[in-house]
Amino acid sequence: MWRPPAGQRVKHGPPDERSWPTADEAAQARLFAPLTLPSGLTLSSRAWVPAMVPWRASDEGEVTPAVIDWYRRFAEGRPAVVVVEATGIRDVASGPLLRAGHPRYLDGLKRLVDAVGAVSRGRTRLFIQLIDFLKIRRRPSPKRYFEEFLTLTTAHREALGMPLAPDAALRATLLDLPDEKLRHVLTHREYEALTMGARSRVTDLDDPEIAALPSVLPARFAEAAARCKAAGFDGVELHYAHAYTMASFLSALNTRGDGWGATLEGRLRLPLAVLDAVRAAVGADFTVGARMLCDDVVEGGTRPAEAATLALALARAGLDFLSLSTGGRFEDAAQPREGEAAYPYTGQSGYECMPGVVSDARGPYLRNIAKQAMIRAHLRAHGVATPVVAAGGIATFADAEGILARGEADLIGAARQSLADPDWWEKIRQGRARAVRRCLFSNYCEALDQRHKAVTCQQWDRLALDAPDVTLSFDRRRRLIAPRSW
Ligand SMILES: Cc1cc2nc3c(=O)[nH]c(=O)nc-3n(C[C@H](O)[C@H](O)[C@H](O)COP(=O)(O)O)c2cc1C
Ligand code: SF4
């Protein structure tokens, strides 16, 4: 995980909570006031659990009993909305990431909806985040890269002064070349493939699969959304954020010259086409929202002023909510170890997405709210009332209430605090907030996510592991489900 430079580094404590409310105060609070979305769906409060991948699906992307347990546990805390983790719209191998890209996933998704519904009895709405992502390879060993992956070109031969040498001699020479020379002999993308692992980009128009994305993705998203509606979900969230395909189309880094990038209109074209196709597949009264970035954070990427323009266009096209996240891009990711893939939350943009306690003077709490509030104000200034979800370091009642009172957002997204204590919303509502298990913003959970290991919280991992009803991780050292603490 990226940290601010040594001179600016400050370690913060947990967020300051001065005013946990009584039950009567909570009953009057904005946080617990209902909200009706443009689709007509009424949310019981403003409490929102954003998508979090827990790495509990099967290797084929199927819902497992562990996935069901995970979401049932969030519903016990009675938030208005739980967004199910990023779920693939295609039927491609992607490890234990949920998938909705084939009719065979319908039954598992139905089981998940039914199980959560049995706990929440309609108080918590279940949305599902739909994602598309591009290919990324693990960082190879130099030997493997030069012997198996690199396609030799005349440019390599010329740069090495070996025009007629056999391929094997060329590959052996490259393998022995020091880094500073390799930077000149290899193209930028070849050098990246060697040092980071090869990664596709939406701008790779010489790759027929990438060139065809605009003609493929609207139907894939629409089919997956229709399947999720058939499974009984209350809504879908289109994943237009972080490092993935749709965010990369929206980004200022999308220089595609085929009409699907380069200008604001071009960058918006595919996200709008996907939204249109999804809407046509699910109808006007089914909730369709999107998560997008209020700031790419990386050099050359979309900054907040432009994000506001993109948000307005998407909201006007008929979104039922707009969830605003920050950063989480590949462009500034740290170098992975050999055999591992780059992870888009290891650079500064990743820090801004999931800010931790080792921070700068500003600290991790409400870190992105000003940008999110500016985007909401831009929508309102143009007469667009789309509800906005804020997230990033929100973990106290006072902060949640302040955001709502100041009109900075309409819904309060709290991911890690809800992971640390899924009951925290209900504890506040009942005036028992002193029993909230507070998130330490340590990012232990996020480190597990990075290694695609079952996500848990350091606060509950080792508590009473031998209690009778505890489900343990494969290594039997961690709880898979948050213990109750009241
Ligand atoms: C373990 C973990 C998994 C996450 N998975 C997703 C995801 O699937 N989709 C997504 O949009 N954001 C994901 N996020 C980001 C969160 O939704 C949220 O934006 C971020 O943690 C900041 O909010 P917080 O400060 O309330 O935790 C994940 C975060 C964590 C900690
Ligand atoms: S591991 Fe637990 S305490 Fe640490 S950031 Fe994640 S949810 Fe918060």
C-alpha cells in the first residue's frame, strides 16, 4: 500500500466520535430517514454498504454457502442497501469472483437473494455490482518472459546490432541485458509486460477483442442485469469505477480514435450505450445505478471538474443513483512480485480509494467528500435530483449526519466500518452505539483482498475461535463471519 512521503506521514487514531445518539435522537436522524429512488424503490434509510469482494465464490464464479453467510450477516445490521460484490458479466475464468454471465448462474444468485431476504424481510435492499475487466497477466520471471512471451521484432535485432542472429541467441542476449539497456531495446509495453505483467487497455485497437468492446459489452451487461433481476435483486450497480473496463472508457486516458474515446462525448458513448441496453432489458421501474470515480487521481486521468460533467451526462441518461468512489487505478500500481498480478490499490490512487490511518495531515476520514459534494452540487445546479452515494472513511454517526445535513450526499456508504461491525447501523439506531466495534482503518482486510484470500477483519479474526457456531477459514486461524458484540 502506498504511503505519503516520510516528511508528510502522520499516523491517525480512530475517527473521533463525540456524539453517539440516543435511540430517540437516532429516530429523528437524517441517517434513518427513508429515500425513494427515481425507479420508485423506497430505501428504509440512508445507510449503504458498498460493494466489497470477499473472495468466497467457487472457482467457477458460483454462489457458495460462504457467500450467502457473508451477505446475510450484513443484512442483520439492517442497512438500507447492501451492494453485492463486483460480479463478472462474462463467462470467462476469473477465479473466485462471482459471475452472472451465463444462465447457469441464475439458481445460485436466486439462493443468495432468498437467503438475504429471509433475514432482512425487505428492510435491506439487495443490489449487485456488475463488472467487466480486461486481461492482466502475472509478472513473469525474466527467463520466462524472454524465452516464451516476447515476440521478437526487427526493432530488437537493430537495437542489439544482431540482424541475422538466430532467435535463441537474441533471447539469451536480452536475458543478460542490464535494466537501463532493456528500457531502450524494449518498447514501453514490452518493458511493462516484463516488469509488471502484460495488461490490456481499452486503447489497444490493434487487438480485435478490444476494438470490438463497444459492440459486445452493451448486450453482455444487459443480459447479466436481466438475469440479476430474474434472480430477485432489487437493483444493479454498473461498475464504472476504479481500474476496470468501463472506468477506462470514461477516463481522460481513453484516447481511442474510433469514436469511442478521445473527446468527452466519445468517452461517454459506451457507458451511455451500456446504460441504455440495461434499461431496455430491465424496464423503467427496476433500479439501475452506477459507481464512478470523482477523481482518477493518476496523471492524465479524469479530475473532479471533468468527473462532474461525466456524472451529469450519466445521471441525465436515467440513473437511479450515482455512487462516487475515488482512484483505484492500475496506472500507478506498485510493481508486483514475480508470479503475482499488479493490484490497482497499491499506488496513491489506491490509497485515495481506501485511505488508511497511516496518512498525511488530512487523514483518512471524509477524505474525498469535498469532491463528491462538488459533483452532487453540479447535478443539483443543473436540476438533476439523482441520489448520490458518498464513500471513503465514513465511520461515525456525526460524520454521516453532517454529510447529509450539509447536502454533500444523499446516502452514506461505509464499507470497512460495516465489515468491522455489520451491526453498527442497528446499534446506532437502538442508541447502543457505544458497543460498535470500530474500524481501525488498518487495511488488513484490503491486504487479504489483494492476495485474493478470504477477506476478514483483524478485529474479529481471533476472537473465540473455538465457539460452537464459528465458521473458520481454511487455515482455521480466522473467523469468516463477524461475531456479534452486543
Ligand atoms: C475488501 C474490500 C473489497 C472491495 N471490493 C470492492 C468492489 O468489489 N467494488 C467496489 O466498487 N469497491 C470495492 N471496494 C471499495 C469499497 O467499496 C469502498 O469504496 C472503499 O473501501 C472506501 O470506503 P470505506 O472507507 O467506507 O471502506 C472494496 C473494499 C474492500 C476493503
Ligand atoms: S481489517 Fe477491520 S479494522 Fe482493519 S480496515 Fe479492515 S475492516 Fe477496518
